[in-house]
Amino acid sequence: MVYFVERSGQAVGLIKSNLASLGIKQGFRIIQQESSLAIAELDRQGVRPNIVFLDPPYRLEDSYRTTFEALAKSKLAAPAQVIAEHEERFDPGGKFGVLERTRKLEQGDAALSFYRALTPDPPS
């Protein structure tokens, strides 16, 4: 199951269009909401992802912090490999609650930071 979380209505339309063009009709859910609110809702629903991929618009650097803080307070982070794409020149941070960066890969102007929870279960 893939959960797409996107605030922009235009981007949600593009996601739907891309999925339709690939013939994908099930196995996903699109949530049009601010990421921190969606994380709280998915946590309440008991969703436990294997991978969380964050790719906010690069210019919205504060959204990395708010999203990581929401993840660190949730139970979504504990089982997941969290990956954040960001500009190479921007460091989203090395630690957010139970989440700690374990690796950073740089390619041109972009980078991927990988995070894991330090404990099996984050605090409630």
C-alpha cells in the first residue's frame, strides 16, 4: 500500500493522472492534507510503513522540520526507513526526537538523507 500525502490540489491531480496513465487502480491512497496532519491521522489508523519518502518543495525548508517532528512523535517512524530529498546546500538536520540520520548521499545539487528510529517504539 502506498500513501501519497500532498497539500496541493494541482499536484494531487497530477498524481491521479500519472497513476491512471500507468493503469494503477488500487494499492494506493491519496491524502490531500498538510503532512503533519496526515502523519497524525495515519498514526491513529495504525499504519506502519516500511519506507517514508519526504520531498517537500526545496524552498519550504521549515516543512522538513515540522514533518520530521511529527514523524518522530508518531509510531510511523519506528519501523520505517525515512528518506528525505533536499538541496545539497541545505541540511534538514541530523536528529529529530527518535529519528537520527544514518547516511547522506549527494548527487549534483540534490541530496538524500536517510534516517532510522533509535528505539523500537517512539514515545507516545
